[in-house]
Amino acid sequence: MGNKALLDLLLLENVLWVAVQPTEFPGYDFRFSDFFECRRPSNRPERVRAVARMGATGDYAGRRRELLSNGIELIHMPEEHLRCSQLPQWYPLLADMTPRSVWFDAWPDAETIARQFGWPVFVKGERQTSRHQRKLSILENPADFERVKTAWDADPILRWQRVVFREFMPLRLVGQQLAETLPRAFEFRSFWWKGQFVGVGRYWTDEHYQLSDSEMAEAIALGAEAARRVGVTFLAVDMAQTREGRWVVIECNDGQDSGYRAVAPVIMWRHVLDLERGERIA
């Protein structure tokens, strides 16, 4: 779990416990004490229920057990974490809201994928891509298929994940398109706390695009339905608009693991605290 000395258990405004361990990734870390009253009570209860902001882990169940031995119970059970972070778990709940997908424990042959999807086809790990690399994500033909199949086991991010193939759905594009990275789409990350919307922001943080009022309403309606179906305490939902104007879910993840992208963390956490107090948020 890393250096235990870095773990900081904070009580935010006497409302919410957060277990913080810096990752040194600016898009993920957030100094709660700069914006909220933070306490570290010496006489805390024997067990507290906390949100982890410790970065992603390949062994959430192990992390949860270890923290629980110190009286810290993470908000998601292991099965909830899997349900909101691995595509084979959340896809059956959202199949009508997201590109068609299939997954395999081992790589199939190119003919199998061609029959199911044709070319091009999108490929990723069950949890994530490898740093948005186009060459490892978009397969234009059987030669690309064989190239990525060979590279998969050598990639430090992909090699531990099951392989997922997805329908290549043309999306509305924004800004500068780079040959090395995935197409930059009109995509947004949203956060949901107990099914309630608490924040949204651009996925591509170095591009300048925004939602109109009508687009915001459509995107939030889609995210709200995804959050209802997945049914966990803290969820991140990435959504994008297709070229035809339809909103689709790109992926889900455990909100504990997710970077903020262009979501303003101070506003998001303020909304979470308001909900925990039983207050309505604007």
C-alpha cells in the first residue's frame, strides 16, 4: 500500500472522513486543508467509514482489509469497487448506454473480432487504456490486431488486464488532434455521490470546450441513470457525444480512484459535504 507514514486520516468539517495518501499526480491529489476545516481527532471512534484518496490499486480488497485492521472502513465493499471500475462488471448494467463491448481472458483471433465488429475496432484493458495511446487502442486491420496482441504482454498497464474490444463509435471531436493519442472528443468526467450529481468537467483538460445548457441537461440525465444502475456511493462516469449528437457512457470508475480532470475539486467536495449534512446543493 506504499509508505504508511504518508497516510493521513482527515475529518472534513466534522462530516466526512477521508483517508489521504499523496500520489504526486497533480490531476489526482488535492490539499483538503487549504479549503476545508480538517481535524485529526486523537480520540476517534474505533471504526470510521472513510473515502480513500490514495490512488488506484490492483488489490482493492487487500487495501480495504489492511485499513480495516486499523479501524478505517472504506466506503465501497470489494464487489462494489469491481462493479464500478471494471468494464465486464458495469457493462451489463449499462449496455444500452455505451458502445457494444466483448471481453476475453486471453486474446482471441483476428477473425473472431472481425466477425463481431469489423474494422476499425477499439481495444482496451478491462479497466483502462495505456496512457491514451492510439497505436495500442485503435485497430484498423488484422495487421494492427497482431501488432497490439504482441505488444500487450509487454505493456505495464495492459498486461494485468483482461482484453476488451469495443465498437468504434465516431465521436464529436474537439481541439487539436494528435497522431499519438486517442481522438480528443467532446467528453466530460462527472462525479456522483450516493446517486447525486456533484461535479462535471472537461476530460481533455488542455482543450477549451464547454457544455451548452441543453447539452448539460442531456449529459447529466445520462450520468444520473448510469449512477442509479451502478448503485455505489462514489462514482465517476465519463460521457461523450457522438457525431450524431447522442450521449454515451465511455466508462465508469470508482470515484475514490479517479482523477479530477477539469472538475473543480473544491466545489465537488463542498457538494459532497452538503449532501452528507442533508442539505440540498445548487
